[in-house]
Amino acid sequence: MVRKSHAGAVTKAATATNRHVRGIRHVDLTDVQLASSETARDINRDIVLELIRTSQPISRAELARRSGLQRSTVSQIVEQLIRERWVREGPVALAPRGRRPTLMGLNEDLVAIAVDIHPRRATVAVIDLNGRLLSRAQVPLTSDPAASTELLIASMRRVESSHARKSAEGIGISLPGRVDPATQRLIFAPNLHWPDYDLKGTVEAKMGLPVKMGNAATACLLAELTFSRMDGVRDAVLVTVSEGVGTGIFAHGQLIAGHHGMAGEFGHIPLDPSGPRCACGQKGCWETFASCRAALRYYRELKPKGRTVTFHELLNMAEEGDAAAAQALTQQASWIGRGLRTIVAGLSPAVILIAGDITTAWHRFGPVIEKEAAALTLADTPPLIRPTHESEIARLRGAAALVFQRRSAG
């Protein structure tokens, strides 16, 4: 399991508990679990697994040195991780003297089937435990969830059979909407236009694998925490920009779901009540101005007699010197930045990550976004705004991260 554990932060927290602490701390007695020896084992397990992930290949002796744990404890944890298939032994390292240590790394034969759903299409992929994309395929979708699910299942079976030597841990599904954490049902997806449908149950029954679903922005943020180096970052927001605008929140070291998983719907905060009608029913929501659909609308307004283009074509046209395309994308970037002001004022994150196709032209439109967002800085300095530089792959890795985060220790 690659459950994100900032090893340094955990070690510091453990050290802090050794000091005498005075004062009162709120404890919610309706949701409390007493610490046990198993709790300590789980924390140590996560630290060792995180050290393996970030420093592979690595020996048991080096793991003991870096973690501060006894060698016997490290050996027990490593053997457990090997039995669970998260870790495997690799080559024997050269040593100047004595016994040559065996190096370990994550088990690259453990994979997730990742599904990224958009309103009219989906991508099905196989991603390994290191977050590497092994293969992917496009699937057309309709407004009929049952028929679309059959197409998805057929594609999942094909990609799984093409990697027969790999072991699939489960299926992760990234969705353009909100999933209730308790029921795992899609409860809010205005751009998808699907009626209530048990997607998780249907896929699990047909594929015989556990399914984990999540909001695309939250999944992308989870992937950044899992596969990237974000140690020391305790407050971050990730914004996905595609057909709509989604937001995932990481506050004080925790992913925030909110009531029924609805936290972070900044895309449906109205910025102009006289603006265009949004798929959610309101007028002038942030995504009606900042989404890829909005950029295409701006281009049609500038060139009403021009041909119909896709967002990828719009990006290429801007690079080739098309003034209208560049103006439309600049207008979109400006609105992305304006919407970020609500996030900065409301959450004050240290880092804001942008995921989406517009990041492929960050050299042109990133400064526009940064300038607009910085216009509202209430105190100190504005947050660092940077792209994920992965576009579609970011959402696929997010879907895979849902799977690799699925299981608790033990």
C-alpha cells in the first residue's frame, strides 16, 4: 500500500509526543479510537513503506538508519510488506566488507486499472505501484450509464488481459463529480448527465475486483501526495480544468471530503449572477468562465463564422499565432486566476496545483493565472501556483492512487 505518510512529519510528531504536553485538546467522543500497540505498528509500517518508495532500491540496514527503528522491527515490517506484495527484493548491493545487503523496492507487478470518466469519453489505463502508465485506451460514452458501463468493462478486460503477468489490486474510477464516501454513489455530476446508477456495484460484479471511486480533483491531489514529493506541504489545493472546474482540498495534512463528500465545489460558486447558465442550474458559476468549454465559447464569439475546433486544436492554433485563439485562452486563464481568489481567501493554501490541458501552454497562460490570483492577497505572500504538467495522466494516476490507498495496514 502506498498510503502517503510524510516520514519526516510523522517522526517529528512522534518526537513531540515524548515531551511533556500541557493544556486541553478537543476530543470528539463520538468518533474516538484509543491508541494501541497496533497503532504504533501501523505508523512504523507506513514510514518504512514511504522510505522504500522514495529511496528505492534500499537495504534493511539503511531503512533502520533512516527511520530510527530497530533492525529487527524493520525486518519484520519488510517481511510483512513482501507477503502483502507491496514490496519485493531486488539485487544484492556491493559492500566494501561483510555481508552484502539485499536491496528492496516497490513491487512493479502490482497494478491498478485506472478509469478517468469525462462527459463524452473515458480513458482506461493500467498503472503500476510507482505511478507509471503502462497502457491506455479511449472509450466513447453516452448519456446511458448502463450502456457506457458495458463499454468500460469491455475495455477494462482488454487492458487487463494485455498485462496478464501483472496482478491487479483493484479498479479506481475518477469522476467529474462528487462521490459520497459512505455509499460510494455518485451524488453530484451536473456535466455528466447520468441518472442514479450503481457504477461501483456493477463494475465489481463484472470484473471481480474491488472498485474505489472518487472526485477527479481530489484523486489528482491524492496522486500528487502519493507519487510526487510534497513533504512539508500541509495545505494545498488542486484545481482540475476540463469540461468543468473541480477542486480537491488538502488542509493541515488531511484530505478534506466534507459532508457527503461535497467539500471543494468552488467551480459552482457564482462569480457573476448575470453570467451564462451553468449545468448545475445556477448562473455565472466559476466554471462557466474558466472551463475549456468557456474558452471554446470565447473563440466562437471572436470568430462566429470560424470552423468548430476542439480545445487541443485551440491550444495549437494559439501556438501557431492565431490571435483569436490566443485571446480566448488568455480570457480563460484570466478567469481561472479570478476564481482562485476565492480559494486563496477561503482556504489560504501554501500551494495551488492546476491540472488540465491548459498546463501544456503554461509558459503562455500560467503568468496570466498567477497575476489574477495575486490581485487578492490579504496578508503575507500569495500561494505558489504551479501546473501538474500531466494533463490526462494526472487524473489516471489519481484513479490508481484511490486503489493503492484503499487498504489499511495489516
